[in-house]
Amino acid sequence: MFAGTRLDQVSLDIAPDAYEEETAFWAALTGWPPRRGSSPEFTALATPGTPVRILLQRLGEGPGRSAHVDLACADPDAARALHERHGAVCVTRGRHWIVMRDPAGGVYCLTERDPETGVPPPA
């Protein structure tokens, strides 16, 4: 993997009407306390010492649930360019992430979270 990039979290993409129930389920199942994110559509489940988090992401619309991986990147734009050289395509850019599509059509994100600490960028 590109230097300064690591698997950061598995994002569960959840339909709006199932979000609260899914958040409660995953928090109870893992025993990890839910932390609301900087935006109301995000809740993170993490525990100290665990390198990968679960991020529950409320979709604006959509049918059921899917999942994708997020890669924390020291330099998201450099990581995007590397991924594109290997056949990925940039789908869109969010506030602190870049949505990519791999050659087989799978979607994943390159985030601005620190790959060493998992800390998001300053607001």
C-alpha cells in the first residue's frame, strides 16, 4: 500500500430508516461506545488499541445496507493519483474524503484521517 496510507475503518452504509437500530445493534454487539461524528450522518464505534474502526454512515437515500473500506491517507491527493495509475477512478470528492471506484466497480474512500493515529483533520 502507498506509504502514509492504511486501512482505517469499515464503513457500513445504512438506509435512513434503519440507522438508529443498526447503530444500537453494532454498539451492543461490539461493546464499543458510539461516538457521533462531526456530521449527523456519521457514528463511529472504536475502542482504544483496535487499529480499525466501524463507521456507521446514514445514507441520504437508498435501499439497504452495503459496506466499503476507508483508507486513511497522509496525502489523499497523492494516494488518489497512485490509485488512478492502477486503474481506479475518482467518483467524487467530499469534505474530508475522496470516493474512488476500483477496476471491478467496488467503491471505497481515501480519507484525510491521520494514518498513524486515526485522528481526523481539524474542523
